Amino acid sequence: MALRGVVAMDGPSGTGKSTVSRRLAQACSAAYLDTGAMYRAATLAALRAGLGEGATEDEIARAAIGARLESGTDPVAPTITLDGEDVSGPIRGPEVTGFVSAVSAVPQVRAEMVARQHALIRAAVGSGGGMVVEGRDIGTVVVPDAPLKVYLTASPEVRAARRGRQDEKAGRKADLHVTLADVERRDRLDSSRRVSPLYAAADALVLDTDRLSADAVLAKLRELVSARGLDG
């Protein structure tokens, strides 16, 4: 099964979006793009420039846009590098998680990241292949004409528990109450920012993953790909 075109995967953190997006791309012999990792790498660049709360939008934009970011699109082993360094691990740390919503809300940063995302999508689709693109504004801003848009959702409690398990698996300290508070904080920030807020596109399929395993979600997505005639 090969994917033709773009599948836009949106939703907040902890819905299983990354897991199923990567697995869908692998199952469909497609490229994969984690746009959230791009914003996290930009956030790490800002932090390494000594910026944090209180920094101006212009300061954040200069640090984030000036950094050399490269995103790999292999779903088996996706990579993200910052100035030549693999930062797949560091971008998942608490400092980046605490600051990424602020960096992502800067209009200049979003414009630059979307331009880079468009270039990667064109390269994948232009060669006759497909790409699964995940993020928070894919179906609404990045690829509003995507032939398949999916918005994954789940309760904050379920998402916090999932993220806690991910952190523990990666060797990061996890506290459920702290994680839940952070999930709810990010939901508020991402949904209320003035540029590219998080919401489901009008023509997106909204899929609640509270009671669905990753296998069940993947099976549903593969059915949708076939139903839309995107399997080459």
C-alpha cells in the first residue's frame, strides 16, 4: 500500500498522534513530517541563545529563524538537527516543553516554519509519493487542501497519563499532576494564540482516542486512506 498526496494529522499532545502518524507513513510507504519537532528545535535554539520568559518576539524570532534546522522525513527513524547536532532527545525536555508554546505563537517563527514545511511537502509529493504530516495547524494552515484531514482528540487526563508513560520510558522524571497541569496549560495557549490556533478543520474527521488503541486508530486511518482513493 502506497500513499499518494498528504494526510494532515492534527490534535493536541498525548492523543497518540505521533505514534499513529509514523506507523501510517510506514504502512503506506510514505514520508513523514513532525512539525512539532521543528517548533521544539526552534525553541531549543532560543533557549540556547539565553532567551526565556520576558524575551521579545523579535528576539525569539532572530534566534529561532537564524538557527540551522533540518528535519528528516523517514518514518522509521525521523531526525531533527539543530546546527548539525541531533537534538531528538533534548527537544523533549521540560525546559523546551515549558517554552515551546510561547515560541510557536510568534508570527515570524510560524511563517518561517510553515515555509520550510511547504518545501519538505513539495519535495515528497512532487516526486509522486505521499506524506503524513502531523502538527496543530496542518489541515487549517499548512495544507488546507489536503485530501484527508484527521483531528485526534482525547481527554486531558488520558493524554497526561500517556505523556507520563512516554517520559518514564525515555528516562525522564514524570509526575502525573504536573504533567496534567502542563497539558491543560498548553491546550489553553495553543487554542488561544492569535496566529494559527489549534482547532479542527471544518472538513476534518475528529477521532476520539480515549478508548482506542494505537492499532485501532491505525486501522481506521488505513481505511480512510483507501476510502479517499489515496492508496496507489
